[in-house]
Amino acid sequence: MTERLQKILSAHGVSSRRAAELLLQEGRISVNGQVATLGQSADPDIDDIRVDGKPLPKKSAPVCLMLNKPRGYVTTLSDERGRKTAASLVDCGCRVYPVGRLDYASEGLLLFTNDGELANRLMHPKHSVEKAYEVTVSGALDTAEKLLARTIELDGRIIRPPQVVLLRQSEKKATYEITIHEGRNRQIRRMCEAAGLTVLRLCRVREGSLALGDLPVGKWRFLTKDEYENLEREGTK
């Protein structure tokens, strides 16, 4: 069946659809000996599709796992600045890639998968998969909760009001659980900045129905069948 190359590459575990677009723009994909173009379609059962000159990998059984990402790791598969990557902590026997991002200074739940369709659905803003974070801040704590829970504009869009719950507070800092829906770039940090707060620690603790739980920092585990199926359902809402 003929499909867009981005979808084919994603389904065969080469990359996410977004990353596949970059591969096509860089001229690293060919179809029947010709350099492919963005938006081109092909049939993986008939056409000779290659990535960097190598045949398209066969479809693998879907794999999905969670990592408790430490601070000081980037979520790209490689880093031109030589920084440590979250992918280097995952050795599951097959090629998987991160679903979305946690920035260098953030930590917590980070999904990896070779299921490109699942990754695409979870990352697409229209599906509004909730993400919850524990965020420790300093600054104007008297008004922090009210300001964090307000509706603001990011990237030219009005974000849905986040849910903000105070977990604990001392004289100089407070920790909140903040649940968001859109997942804009560095959304939590930008919300805190807009509220006049300094982020001391940011940890993602839940994505959809999937909770980080007591998974140790720097460790990973496969999702259970139920967890995987729940994520699939949440990615289609």
C-alpha cells in the first residue's frame, strides 16, 4: 500500500515522523535509487526504500519503555556538543527513540518507543495527553499558585488553564504538582517565568495514565501490556 515516506519510516522504527522529515530534507532517503523528496509516497512492499544507503529495516514488534531521566542529559539521540544523551541509558535490544522531550536541566518520566504511530499521536497537540510535573520554585510564593493556574498565551496560542496543587511549602520555596495539556516547548519553565518564579527542580511524574512511580533515577523499564494499551487509547482521544 502506498503511503507517505514519513509514515513508512516511522512505522519501521527509523525515526519519528518529524525526524523523518529532516532525513528527507537532508537527502538521506532514496526510493528505487533516486533521492526522495518531502511529501513523496512509496509502497514498502514493492519499492526499494533506503536510509543512508541501507535497506529499510523490517517492521519490529512494538516496544515501549519509560526512563527516569536524570538532570544533565539531552533527549536527542546524539548531541553535536558532546553532552550525555538519555538514549545512552537505554539498552533494550532494539532501536527506540524518545517521545517528546525533557530539557537538559529537567528530569523524570521519558518514554521511548519504536512505534512511530503511537509516538506521533502522543506528541500531537490535538490529542491533549495530560502531563503532570512536580515543580519546586522560589520567588513570590504568595501569588505563585494563582499566577501559575491562570490562562496565558504561549507561541501565539492561548493555553488551557493548568491544574496546580500545592504539595509543600517552606519560607523560601514551594513545590507544586502542575498538570498541563498542550506540552508547548519548555511550557512549565515559561509559565513559571511569567509568574516571576525561579525553577529549582522540575520532574515529570505522569504522562496520561502512566506514572513514574518508584523507578530509580537513571533506570528504565518496559511498559506492561495494560500500560501500553492505555497509552494507545489515550493517543486517539
